[in-house]
Amino acid sequence: MTLDRLVLWRHGETEYNAVGRIQGHLDSVLTSTGHEQARRAAPLVAGFRPDVVLSSDLQRASATAEAFAEVSGPSVRLDKRLRETHLGEWQGLNGAEVEHGWPGAMGNWRAKPTWAPPGGESRVEVAERAREVVEELDLTHSGTALLCTHGGLITGLTARLLDWPTSLWPGLGGVSNCHWAVLARRSDGDQRWRLMTYNGGVPE
């Protein structure tokens, strides 16, 4: 069994998103805007007709996944490997505070996927733990898998599944709240992933 499509859906806006603070593994909750984003996006995401649905166990992702379950029915399984990047000592800070404490480090982190903040993990490490989830699903499911997760994980996992060298990872832009990426395999049995949609979302 192998998957033929993978949908990576980012959670809705959180309280930390709204004020520009770094979340990482901190469990910031959805704002009213975030709940509304999830409610509006859920029917479109349900249109992918996923055969299996997993979510990060952080509540901003699991609450977003609940909006999907309410309109589609399939149960959602939580997996902590789908958490956002652990950003160590930066968690809870804003960009200015990080720059004050670690001058130039934010730019270094953005440019080098192998570099980790103090006490945290690199984007390569995040992508590898998420890739394990996809490989396990490949062994047990066919069709479409939906992963409700986080922006940093989505960019890293997308680049990893496309087998991009890490030097190219910074060229992949971010994913907006409640937007998604879609990867697919060819129907002729080619097992390589192809990027079909990136930062797709509800039309404004």
C-alpha cells in the first residue's frame, strides 16, 4: 500500500500569531479569527476526501482538525511528531527580543535548515520526524492522507519529500494560517512526490 496524495494543512490563527510571538511547542490557542478560518476552510479540505487524518497534538492544530471532522465525519488521530519546530529559548519571544538576545541568529536560522536555535531543533530534524509519519502511512494506507499541522513543519516536510538539497529549502515560502500544500504521486507508479499546490486556501 502507498499513498498517492498528501495534504498538509496549517492550523488557524492563534493568540501568539496575532501578536507576533514565537510558539514552537508552546500551546497557544486559536483566536476567534482562527476558529472562523478553520470553519471556512474545512469544507474545501474535506473535498480532498482523505482516507486517513492525523493532527499534531498541540491544541491549535487539533482544534483546526476538529472543524474538519465536524463536516466530514472521519476520526482524527493525534501524533506528537507533527508538532511545530521546538524553538528552545526563543519560544514565547517576539522577533525583536530574539534579535536583542541573539543578534543575527534569526537570519542564520532562516538561511540554514541544519541550524537550530539554542535548546531547540533544526528544520531538518523536524522534517525527518514528520517524514517518519508519512512513511508509516505509506505502509498501511492508500489514497489520500490529511495532516493538520504547523507552518514550519509543512515547509520542511515539503522540501524533504521533494528531495531538495537543504541549500534550496529557504526558497520555499511560508504557509498562511489555514492554508495547505498538496503533494501527489504519478498514477504510473512513480513513487516520487510532486508538489501540486502550495499555500492554497479559501478564496478571499
